[in-house]
Amino acid sequence: MTSTGGTAEGTAAVVLVGGQGSRLRPLTSSTPKPMLPTAGVPFIGHLLSRIAAAGIRRVVLGTSYRAEVFADYLGDGSAFGLDLECVPEPEPLGTGGGIRHAAAALDPAFEEVMVFNGDILSGVDLGAVLAEHRAADADATLHLVRVPDPTAFGCVPTDASGRVEAFLEKTLNPPTDQVNAGCYVFRRAVIDAIPEGRPVSVERETFPGLLREGRRLQGHVESSYWLDLGTPAAFVRGCADLVQGIAPTSALPGPIGTSLLLDGAKTAATASVSDGTTLGRDVVVGDGSRVIGSVVMDGARIGDNVVVTRSVIGPRAVIGDETVVSDAVVGDDVTIGANCELREGVRLWPGLSIPDGGLRFSGSG
Ligand code: GTP
């Protein structure tokens, strides 16, 4: 990653990974969102690759939901070139409480801490965010991304010097297209002042409180790649963007291309796998089937003449011949018979079994 700005040596990072990921259920029933396989590796691997590339070494992960999964996978972080520690919360402390709790594991010599939501895929130049924070001598600096439809977000207007003016709730007529991108730089003392031992929302409590106190909050506004992987639709898009090189990462376990096939994945000669699809380990795709912009997890089997579009197929799931799966989530170990149709937001919970022709169904998100 190229950086246009400040050096990150001497800066530590906190990554928040403790959320329940409820919008991604049932995928997150067994695996926390930042550990879901995205383009062949747990999502956190892509984020950590970017943090390491920016020159940050010391990283603390604030864990809560399924905390043990992170520690098992990441260890001490040396495989990522990092000095990493997972710090479980005694109870979910929210985003602000999570930052406060995790940062307590950092040496006080780190006067500047970068904070990352653990579910954001972004191309922001981390060095440039740091440089802006230092140039503004800010108490905290927020990466603000410009989005085409700001009505879906709370927005954050800034003045001509980049100083944050307000934190506004979602509205139909937002005065700006700048939204909180889930990446911040904090002066250490600001983190230490977040109340301890209770849930705190950094977005709803900490930032508005700092603004009321007249503290300097800076916005680093830009419009590089940015995606919050919170929903199934965003998750499949983010995966496809990583595979195709649209989203930046140095953790892709293969070359950039139209698809990514992990070890042991097999496709029939007459099948096609496209638009950034990932086939996990030992996946089988049968004759005449098309898999488009989707994530097929380890050990899943797709029969003949199946069409899978923008969907997630969970580990070991089986999809029968002639079935259509579109904008859907199929949980772990689900078996779907032949000639079924799943469309628009259908989610099948792990272990379900659907007989041949047994499902012609649309869901709602
Ligand atoms: P949803 O339940 O689908 O909203 O997802 P989520 O639980 O991940 O919540 P959200 O997307 O709002 O969280 C933003 C970031 O903060 C994610 O990286 C979460 O893992 C993290 N997060 C949310 N709540 C907590 C918490 O209580 N503790 C910690 N350590 N992290 C949290």
C-alpha cells in the first residue's frame, strides 16, 4: 500500500471485533463476522494485512462474541508481521467501551491509537489519515467517506478546514454525503477518558460528547473504496471485489482474477464460475452450472445445471440439480433438493433439509 502521509511507527492499533454480527445470521451463528472466509481467508486477515502494510506493529483486538475463535487463529500475530494480543471483554462494552478496554493493554508510550471497526473493507490511505490528525493537532480524527446515498447513514459535516461540525442522525435530506467510515485516530488521553466498565457507543456518546466539550475533531474526507460488510449483500460484494482486485488487500491466497478456487475445488468442464466467485476447499460444481459473484464455502457441493447468483453457500451445503439460488444465504450443512428456487433474501438456517422441488421462495432481506 502506498501512503501519502505520516509514518505509523510509534502508533498502535485497536481493532473492534466483538459484535454479534446479527445482520449476517445465520453465517455468524458459528463464526464471528470478522472471521468469515472472505476471498479465501478470514476477513480479519485482509484488515491486518493493511494495518501491517501501513507500518503499525502493535495491535490489540477487542473481542467479545466468540472471543476464543480469534485467539486460536491469530495467536501472537507474528504470522502477520504484528505484535498482536486479543483482549476479551467481561461483557459486551459496545464500540467506545471496547476501545477503552482494549487500549488498556497498550503501553502508555503510545500517544496515538488508530482504531478500526473489524468489518470494514477500505482503501483509505492510513498514513494520510494520521498525517491529517497530526497537522490538525486533533483530539480525534475520523475517516469520513463520501457515499452515493447518504440517506442510509448518519452523516458528519465538516467545515472548510476539515473540522467536524456535527454528528447527524439518518435523514431523508442529509446536508452532506460524508459518513463515518469506522476508522479513527485518537489522542491516547481521549481514550483514557471514556468511562470504564460499562457499554459506551463511540458514535452516539463519545464523539458527540467531545464535540459538545469543544474538542478538536477532524474529518479525513475521501472517496476511495469503502464497504461495510454488515449485510449478506455487502458481504458477497466485498468478497467478489477482493477476488477481482477492486478492493485492496495483500492477503489474497491466489492471483487476482474472475474467480478464486481454493485447494481441491473442482468444476465440471461445462460449468462456469465468474464475477469474483470464491470456491472454498473441496467444493464441487457440476455440469452446466453457473456460479456468479458468490461465495461457496469449504466442502459444499453444487449439482448439475444449477445457477447461483450473489449468494453465500455455507460449508458442506448440498445444492440439487436444476436449482436456482439468487441473493440468498444457505447455512452450514443445508441440503437442498433438485428443482428448488431460492430468491431475494432467503436465508436457510444450518442443517435444514429441503426435498426436491420443495422450495420456491423469496425472502425479505
Ligand atoms: P450487527 O449485529 O449486524 O449490527 O453487527 P455488529 O455486531 O458487528 O455491529 P456493528 O456492525 O455496529 O459493529 C461495528 C464494529 O464494532 C464491528 O467491528 C463489531 O465487531 C464491533 N463491536 C460492536 N459491538 C462491540 C462490543 O460490544 N465490543 C467490541 N469489542 N466490539 C464491538
